[in-house]
Amino acid sequence: MSTKQLIDIEPINAAVASVDDPEYPGLSIVDLGLVETCNITDDGHVTIELVPTFTGCPALNVIADDVRNAVAAINGVNDVSVNWLLSPTWTTERVSEEGKAVLADQFTVAVQIGSTVSGCPRCGGPLADESMFGPSRCRSVSRCAACTETIEVMRA
Amino acid sequence: MEEFEAFLNDGGIVEAPDDMPDEYRDAVFTFIEMHANSELMGGLTERDWIPKTPGLRHKMSVVAKTQDEIGHGHLLYMVAADMGVKTRTEMLEDLFDGKSRFHNVFHYQAKTWGDQVAIAFLVDAAALASQQAVFKNCSYGPYRRILKRIISEEGFHMRLGEDRMMRIANGSQVQRDLFQDAINRWFWPSLQLFGPDSKPNDKLLRWHIKSERNEVLRDAWVQKFVPLLQSYGFTIPAPDMKFDETTNRWDVGPIDWEPLKATLAQGGPDSARRISEALSNWQQTAWVREALDAPAPEIAAMT
């Protein structure tokens, strides 16, 4: 006898949102704008499509493992497939307001959207470019003109 | 100084423009400078391995780690330079002249992929534990805030290190032998990274730059990694190591500090090559810095 169990998408979404970026503990991958789609079939096959901040990001395997483990733990889920998309491309416009607040408050990281950079996360002062190369492809380094703080800037 | 120490003991945080006693400024500066130098030297080691790393999965992690470490060095040199003791150029010149220090583990050569796994697994864990102990209660604000970023990324490197370790430990006998050889080479340098027992009146502890004694951090590392490596069937190169049944703890036996002293005097097995490689890298990339610093019209004229 087999009973078809229909499960809600909400707990799946919540499980995906519980996964943090491995380099920003406390920042959900949903708030970082990595999650494109999240679907479940009637017989419990979950497919999650993610967008990498950049294709060479070394965290892709780790993030996919974390998502798979979080979702597979939900009752009624048969299998989970996590796919990294080549399109659309990630931009900083995908970072939510909540995400920007976590970056600023927890990590003193500013966000650049287009050519506009948010103010210093500490004092709100204007940031001056120091180097286009930060610790990762998705970050550059600036200095606050007001409080002199060294600031990482997230960029596309 | 008494007033300043009372301020620190009350949890006071010192910012870059604040007045601070010279001894405090020098101690914090030297500490950050050594950290910055170590990130740079570590990044260069990692870079050496980009062409030699087996498989795309590991290669991506080595590329990213290289950029992370160099990026951390960049951020730390900025924070150190803000203290007004030395400029960034002076710090780099002192590094290339052998006048300033970097961590002992970067005075050894990473000969095999097994060494790279041991570095990512054992050395990074030791470095992360030390950094966490600084971050927890560091009285110098700019360093503490940069450490938060660095620690989050080093935590991620630990996961990459675990991934490398699991793959080599579950691999063929040849791979396991390669890793055992690396453990034999890297166990003691990793352990010595924590340094000898902290002195009773350690300035770094008194001024809340570090928050934990060296021997406590070192012991925590031993209690974690000795049983972990053994559970994967590897042996620990410590002939006098004992397990104390009453305390349930491992004692690695007497520690020889001579190798650590040698590295701190730039006399480690690979110190000279490492330093000259860092210098030649600095010289070869001069054109990039000149191009980036050139005013806009000159860039237009070059294209």
C-alpha cells in the first residue's frame, strides 16, 4: 500500500533559508540572493536552483551540501537535487534589505549596487576606493573618509 | 598606564585615532604586522600549489584560498599602517629584509599534496583557534572588526581542509601513506604555532589583545586532533605521548621549542627561499601597482 503524501513548500523554503553563506555565518543564502527557484513534486522530489555570486566560488559544494542536508531532513522529502544556474547572473541587487543589514551590522561590509556604494557601515561616512581586489572575486576594499575604518565592499 | 589598564579591564575599546600608551601601540602593531606577514606568506605558499593541485574541486579551493589570504594580508596591512608606526612599504621591506616575523609554519616547505592537506587541516585549525582567542576580547577595535571577517573565512577554510582530509584518508594506501608522512612533518610545527606557555605577566593578555593562554589553546588543539587523526587510523609522531585515564586527556610529552626559535630568527628549513620568493614576487608585480596608481590620463595614453 502506498499513500501519496503531499507536503507543503513552506517548510522546504524555511529549510533553504536556514542555510547560511559559509563565509558569512548568520547571513541566509536567501538574503544573499542565491536562491532562484524551489519546487517539490507530489511524490516528494525537491529541486532547488541556486545562483552563484561568481562561477569559480569555492563554496558551491559546501552550500549545495548544506541545502541538501537541511531539506532532506524534512518528513516526506524523497530526494533533493540542487542545481547551480549559469543564468541569471548574480548581482548585488539580489541582496535583500535584511541581508544588507546583516552585512553592515555583523561584518562591517558595505554593498555596491551598480556604481553606487552604500555609506560606511560604522559611521555612515563616504567610502573611498582603496583596491578593487578584496579577499574574494565578489569583494573590493575601501576606506571610510570620515572614521578611517578599513571596509570590505560586496560587489558583482 | 594604570588609568589606561583600568580602562581596558572595564572592557574599553581603543580606536585608531585615540591616544594610547606607546608600549600598547607597539605591542598591538607588532602583533597585527606578524599576522599580516603570515597571511601574505601563507597566500604565497597556497599560490605555489595552484598548478600542482589534483582535480578541479581542490584547485578551485586553492585558488580561492590564495585570494582570501592575500586579501586578508591587504586588510591587515591597512589596519597596521593606520597605527602610524610603519607604512605598508616599510612593513614589506622589513619582511623581505628578515627584520619582522611571520608564523613558524610558513618557514617549512609544502613538498607534497599530503603537506597541503595537513596544512589545511592541522595548521589552519591552530591558526583559527589563536585568532578566535584574540577576537573574543580584543581591546583594539579596528583589528577586532577585521578579525570577525577573517575568522568567518578561515572557518570556511577549515571545512575545505576537512574535505581534503576526508578524501585523502578514504583514498588508496598510497594516498594514506602520503598523508601520514605529512602528519609526521606537520604535527609538531602546528603544535608549536601556539607558542610556549604564556608568561605570568604576558602583556598581550594583560592588555586584552589575546584572551587565552598559549598552553590552554595548544592543549585544546591536542585534545581534538590527536583522537581525530587516530580515529582515521593515522599515528601521531610523539613517542612519549600518553593517555591519562583519570583526566581522559592526551599528554604529548615534552615539547622541543628549538625549531620554533629557529623559525622566529628566520633560520627555519625553508625561511631563506620563502623570503626571497616573496621579494621577487613583490618586484615582479611592481608594474601592476604602478598601473593602478597611475592617474587616469596616463592610463588612457597607455591603451
